[in-house]
Amino acid sequence: MVDVTSKDVTDREARAEATISLGADLLAAVLDRDIVKGDVFGVARLAGISAVKKTSDLIPLAHPLAIHHAAVEFTPDQDAGTVRVVCTVRAREKTGVEMEAMTGASVAALAVYDMCKGRDKSLAIGPVRLLYKSGGKSGTFIAEDEPTS
């Protein structure tokens, strides 16, 4: 584990995304709440937020952090048959929250898969990537294609 003892506590924020490909028909069923297991996005949102809080248990050498905000949002694209999952995490800490945001987005996408696999097992997840991070010595990162607003 990296020693962060001498680092300053600063406001940290990170946003990450995962994309899950469902296909147009299955996505329509998700949006119509016609999935046997229930509210796909509601369950996946809770899974993602729970994963954020468990990141240090899942990723070796990740620091346990006091998370102050975690949110998971879903943006369906019916034409493409995909869902963009975005996880935002904030904390006032000595180390960044990028891994927490990426874990939250990944697990939320996995939960969508789990909720929908009874209808179609050929769903695909990816890519998973960091969109934004701020705070700390390294400053701000914004993915090239990510809007700044």
C-alpha cells in the first residue's frame, strides 16, 4: 500500500463510465420494466453504490476511504441498444477516488447483466474508463471526449 501519511487532505472527485450492450429489444423491456427480476436500474444503482463503499475490500492495496457522495446514473441509447452507466464519487481524503468510481460503474453494469441474463446471455460490458478526476497533487484529469460542463 502506498504511504499517504504525509499527503494533504483535499476534496476528491472522480467520474467513471461503463457501457453495457443489451440490444434494442431487451433495452425496451428494461425501460418498460418488463424484466422478471424487477427494476433493473434501481437494483443496479444500489449495487454500484454498495460497490463504491467496498472497493478497498475488492482491489488489493486500495485504501479504505470515507466516501461522502456516491451516485450512479443510467443513460439508455435505444438506437444503439446500449446503456451508459456513470458513477460519481466524492470524498475529502488523502488519496483519490478513481478506483471507487470505476468499481461502482463496473458493478452497476454487472448488476444490469445479472438482472437481464434470463432473457439474453450475450450482453457485453465495456469499455470501462475514467472520465474525470479532481483533487490532490496531480490535479484535474478530463477524458478528451468528455464534456467539461
